Amino acid sequence: MSMEIDAPISLPQRPLLSQNNATILCCNCGAPIDGTLSAGALCYDCVKLTVDISEGVQREATLHICRDCERWLQPPAHWITAAPESRELLALCLRKLRGLAKVRIIDASFIWTEPHSRRIKVKLTIQQEAFQGTILQQTFEVEYVVAYHQCPDCAKSFTANTWRAVVQVRQKVPHKRTFLYLEQLILKHSAHKDTINIKEVKDGLDFYFSARNHAEKFVDFLTSVAPVRSKKSQELISHDIHTSTKSYKFSFSCELVPICKDDLVALPIKLAKQIGNISPLTICYRVGTGINLLDPTTLQTADVSTPIYWRSPFSTLADVQELVEFVVMDIDPLGPEKGHFVLAEATVARASDLGANDKTFYTRTHLGGVLHPGDSVMGYHLTGTNFNSPQFEALEDSNAHASAIPDVILVKKFYARKRKNHNRNWRLKRMNKDEGEMLPKKTDQEKLEMDYEMFLRDVEEDKELRSTVALYKQRMDKSKMDGIETQSMAETEGTDADGVPKIDMSELLDEFEDLNVEDEE
């Protein structure tokens, strides 16, 4: 019996109910659009053409810059520093535009313009909801005109008697070598950047500032690099009785210790015992935040801090202007060394006595590492010299120290410069100072030039002093440089023909103007 199998039967499909969307025509161009999603019966292209979301945003604005300090005005009265095409300048540009609070900023960038055109262009991309459910994005350009406007700080600097604080730096010494060194420290650390004027006066300098905090910052810098004591005073300029507002002018008096490098110092016997039982007759080999003293007969060193000095101040026994030239006849190192000091016994004679008499002096010195027979050395001649100093008189009356006073104290090696105009391959920067109403006399000008030459020689001869200042390469013409290039390279290593120490080229800095930086096109 066979079984019948039903064949597959195709069932008719029921037609799906079509969802009829509300299709309408664009009222502008007639293109079919979805009526449920359209905004204002406009297609997307027509919305972009007819709706301007940047309508309420400025397309032009003005930026103010001070041509003296190159700072930008941020309204209402704040001045900021911003480099060209920097984020700070872009933020300032966006804050200048009215209407940006109603839109969303997507992107902002600078468009390059000529630097001399005094125009700045910024490309902005913003978003905003044009209709319900429709967000538009638009890109446009904004042009800024750069106008010059002098800031109040620069206006004060060009007007007399507008300072708010003054720092008066003084040192009562017969030369300017300390101020020349202090000037290099100020230039190296840019401590004078907030000054509005620098005036040169007798025994020192006056630094004028437009704000008190700038002067206080400068006083803190002086305290950190030099042994100074400061005093503060103030003067009432005006007083408003209705608002209780007062205006003051502040004066800071900074007095430097009147002891300089290579000075001969006679310490009070009590102080000499307190700072390490050093011999009272010493020389000052360095001046930092305190006074560094050296006993040339034993190589013992001691430091006198600024508070200790001003508690019981004392003056120098002799300064560098009283140095006498001696000639080394014989020298015998004894062995002890301390840093670059080497203890030695030397036999010297005054250079003025050579050929006149055979008088020699026997002394101990710390210059055993640099002196050789026949060299010239500068020192203090104590025999037969009258010093108006109570400290030295106490030494002569003391049983313990009277016999230890030497005839000669040698200070530094002397390099004879045969050439009057010694050409140096390096130079130092100088501050722009106001000489005041009275110009220096001819004799005073010659003395200033002599002090500056002595300071340059100290920089050449003292490597430790040279490491604390910024030295720059000497500016020379290219035609001259080609002819002396090999000669200068040979002279910078070691000493020159006169035996004067030369500064190596690796220690010199290139000034930015001398780098010949050019833009690559």
C-alpha cells in the first residue's frame, strides 16, 4: 500500500502595508524632502545658503599693542605679553569678538599675513542650531587691525619723577671695580629688567622702579650676590581723606661692605679668634655673600658673614691702588696646597730698587704655583709704611702678633702688557646709565677708564671670577676675521706673546645679533 506525500504548496504572500512618509517639496528649490525631518520647509542645501549663523559675530576688530614693551592690551586695563601666533594671542583675539557667546567654537587658527601689514587674520569654525533638530557648521575669517597704544608703564618711563621706588646702592671705596663686577652679575641674571631708569651718582648707582615689589625683588637679588645691608624708608606723596587712600614713594638704601678683592685687611684680634683663630693680618681673595679672607703665610682661610661684619665694622688697611711691583729673585715651594694656592718661600726685591741697591725681602706667599724666578708680582710693602688704623696698632702692640708681621705681602702675579692697546677677542656688556646733570671731568673719566681696564685684567687673570660673568665674542668685520682667524685661535690657548693669560673661545658666548639667523624660504 503506497503512501501519498503532499507536494509543497506555495502560500500567497500578504502584501505589507506601506508606511507613507510625508514627502514635501522644498519651498526654495523644489527638491523633494522628508516633511517630518525638514526645518522650515527647506532642504539641507538651501538651509546652508539662506541661514547665516555667524551673522551676530564681528568680522573686524582692533588690537592695541605698545611699541616700546610689545605688550598687548587686554581690556579694560590689563597688559599681557604674547608672542606672534601664540595661544595667548589667539585667546585675546577671541575675547575681542562680540557674539561668540551664542555659538559653539569648533576650531580657531591664524592665517599668515605679512608682519609689516599690521593685520592679523583668524579662521573660525563655529556650530549653531539653525532650526529644531538642524545643526549648522560654518567657517569664516575675522580680520584684526593692530594699532599702537602706549601702556602706562612705558608712559611713566618717559616722564620725569614718576618712579614709585628707588634702590640706592653705595660703596665708599676709591675705585669702581666692585660696581663693575656687580653690573655684570645684574646683566647676567637680568635683574634690571623692571627698572625705568638707572642713574650714576657719587659712590654708587640709583635704580628707579615703577612699583615697590620690583624694588624689593631687586634688593633680594643684591643680598643674594653681595654683602650688603639695606634700610627702607617711605615718603607720603598724597592722601585722600574721603577714601583714606595714600600714595607713597619708597627708598631702599643698600650699602656694600667697603672691602674689595685683593685688599689688605687687619682684623680685630677678638674677631680673628672667633672666626677660626686666623692671623689678624690677611688679604681678601674673594667677595661673595660674605668676605673671604686668606692668611698668605699659612694658607688658612676664614669667612666673615655680612651680619658679623656690620656688628663690628672695620676698614681695609690698604687697597689695590697701593700695590707695589716686586721682582721674584728666588722661590721655594714648601709643599702645603689648598685649592689653587701653593705655599712657598720667596725672595723678592722692589722693581724700583733694581740697579740702585741690593735690598731684598724674604717672605712667605700663597702664589707658589704661578711664580717663577724673574717674574713680576704685586704686593704690599709694610716696612716703613704708616697706617692710620687702630687694628694695625693693636697688632704692633700685641706680644703674640707683633713679631709675625712680615715686611712684604704678595698678592698677585703681574703681567707686563707691552702693547698699549691690548686687543681682546672678548667683550663685556654694559648697562645704559644716566650720568646725571654733571658730566665727569677729564681726570674722572680717565680714572673710570683705568678702573675698567683693571677689572678687565682681573677677568683675564682670575678663572674663578671669569666663571661668574657672561663673556661675549668681540665683534669684528668679516674682512678682518679672515686674516686673523688662525692667529686668534692660536692666541686663545694658554698665553699670548706678552705672557698675558688668554680666554679660550669655548668660554665666550655668541650674541643673538651676531648669529646671522636667516629664514629659509
